[in-house]
Amino acid sequence: MKKIKAAVLGCTGMVGQQFIRLLDDHPYFELSCLTASPHSRGKRCGETTANGDQPALGEKTASLVIRETTAAAVIQSGARVVFSALPASISGELEMELRKNGLFIFSNASSHRMDALVPLLIPEVNSAHLELAWAQLREFSGLIITNSNCSVAGLALALKPLTAFAVQALTVTTFQAVSGAGQRGVAAWDIMGNVIPHIANEEEKIASETKKILGTLAGKQIRDHGLEIYPSCSRVPVKEGHLQSVSVEFAAPVSASEIATALSGFSAEPQQMALPTAPRRPIIVLDAPDRPQPALDAWAGEPTRARGMAVTLGRLRCRGKRCSFFLLVHNTVRGAAGGCVLNAELALKKRMLGGN
Ligand SMILES: NC(=O)c1ccc[n+]([C@@H]2O[C@H](COP(=O)([O-])OP(=O)(O)OC[C@H]3O[C@@H](n4cnc5c(N)ncnc54)[C@H](OP(=O)(O)O)[C@@H]3O)[C@@H](O)[C@H]2O)c1
């Protein structure tokens, strides 16, 4: 198969760096354009990569020169697929302009997540919502597909197999890593030895995005899932991996063994299609009483390309109609760049990205 040329916008950030790692030597996509702020323009990719504990980049990727972030620069590069890791403050207009020019945008930014025709996609959960992207293709010739907020990416994935048990409500408390706030997000002095019990707009995003993702497609609209969600979010001094304490209420009593079986046996289209970035087991249930832990489990997932794409879950306890557990999601991989690349792999296999 001929590879499709791809761009990464915001390539020097926490998410951008993961994109570069995942797209270096990707079987479907070939990196041809990297952009960032004027501060990084003209540098070679190899000079800016801060992924010390990751394998070295290929020579071709390392030598790519970072361009300015404009629609013209991306279009001129010949890229057809665009992975966006820009701050929401600048991604909105630019992504729409690129779509108008027939490009296929896969975005981490929140700007278009709640747009009526934009799928908020987790391939294992709501691939049926891709129908909306076909409507965009008819209208604009390009498309925008977004992935969710990083906490939601793990939460909605774990909830999907539980919807068969009629989920009524959930309470979730998050312990979110500092990488979730971006490279310059939280001052070291504020977070060292501390917990900050507030992340701007995060609780609202968890409620609205989870309901959209678990919602049902009705014509050209998503009907939100009716479950009630009570989120509380905090920032903790952890490098990567968002831990969440979740308590789910069902319509009828359930047992821990049936819930554990539903979670660990879950797989969906990406696994059946063997997409390159799909983890063989999207949800891994751990038995040890002190897991999951960000330091030990954030990079769960096989094969190697899917490291960080599996959600780990443990401490499952059920009583009557209520089950509680901890879950862990790698925020910049499954919750950002990895989720986005998986979205693009699925769209390509569904023949939404032009002739391939
Ligand atoms: N971090 C996460 O876990 C996570 C998870 C899900 C979604 N997201 C979303 O993904 C996006 C990127 O997040 P991040 O954590 O990677 O942020 P980040 O570390 O702050 O990186 C931001 C990137 O955007 C570039 N940039 C900033 N201002 C710019 C401008 N005015 N013009 C052009 N480029 C500009 C930066 O370039 P320079 O280095 O040159 O300044 C950098 O490459 C955000 O929308 C965020 O909400 C993040």
C-alpha cells in the first residue's frame, strides 16, 4: 500500500512528541510536515525531541524541518492527513480551513469535539458515529474527527462493555498526571509534594463528552446517553497516566465476576481488523490489590506499537447494584496521540481518506 503523507501540528508539545514516535515508520502514514510555534520554526525534529526513554527516531523523521503553523504551509507540504496537537485557542479556525481544502484532520484539541457533524471517536466504542464524517465529506470534501479528553478516553472505553448491564449513574474522581497540562502547564513549585483539586473545565468535559461518545446515532445526530455523571478532578505529581476512582450504579444487582468477565473479554472492530495501533486487549483487569499504578501500568498494551493503548483496571468491588474500581489511562497515548492515530487507521480502512 502507498503510504499517505501526514502532518503533525504542534509537534514539539507533550502530544506532538508522541505523534512523532508513533508515526515514525508507520505502515499507513509517512511524516512529511511538522509545525509548531514561531519559537520552534526552522529547527530540525531531532533537535526538539525530548523523548529520552524512547527509541531513537529514523533519520528521515529526525531531519524534518519544523514549519510555521499555517494552512498554506501544510497544504504546500502535500500532506493529506493532519494530526493536530495544537492548543484549542488556535486549532479551531485552522482545522476548518484545512478541512475546506479537502484534508483529513484528526485532532486532540477540544475546539470541534461537540460539533454536530464531528465524531468524538474511540474506535472500540462508537465506530458507528463515523457516519457523521461521511456527511462532512459530502459537504466539505475533507473531514474533522476528534478524540476525547484524556480522562474520558479511558473512562468511556471501560464503560462500553458495562452498558450491556444498564448503567444508570457514575461517580468518578481523577488523579491526573502533570503531562496532561502540556509542557508548560503546571509550575513545579505548585505541584511538587502537592495535590491540586481543580482542573479548569475538566469535570464539564468528562460529563458531556462521555455522554456523546456512549450516545446513539439517530439520523445525522447523536442522542446522548442518559447516564448521570458526577466527576471530581485533581492534578497529582505524576509524570504520565491518569488514575481514576470510579463507582458505577446499574439498574439491577450485578456480580464482580460477571463484570470482570465483560471487561477483560471485551474487544471490538480495531482488534478484529488488527489495526496497527490497536492493543490486542483494550481493557486489562489486574488482580493484585495494589494495581493499577501509573509508574507500573501506564504503558500497558501489546504489540509494541500499541504500548500505552490498553486501559488497566483493578480493585473491582461489587455490592448490589453498585461496582467500584480504579482505572488507569495513558493520557498522551490512548488519551491523545495514540487514540488519534487509531482513529485515522480506522478511517483509512473504511475508505474515508481518498483512494487508499
Ligand atoms: N497533554 C495531554 O495529555 C493531552 C491529552 C488530550 C488532549 N490534549 C490536547 O492536545 C493539545 C496539545 O496538548 P499538549 O499537552 O501537547 O500541549 P503543549 O505541550 O503545550 O504543546 C503545544 C504545541 O503547540 C505549539 N503551539 C503553541 N502555541 C502555538 C501557536 N501560537 N502557533 C503554533 N503552534 C503553537 C507548541 O509549539 P512550541 O513548542 O514551539 O511552543 C507545541 O508544539 C491541546 O489542545 C490539549 O488540550 C492534551
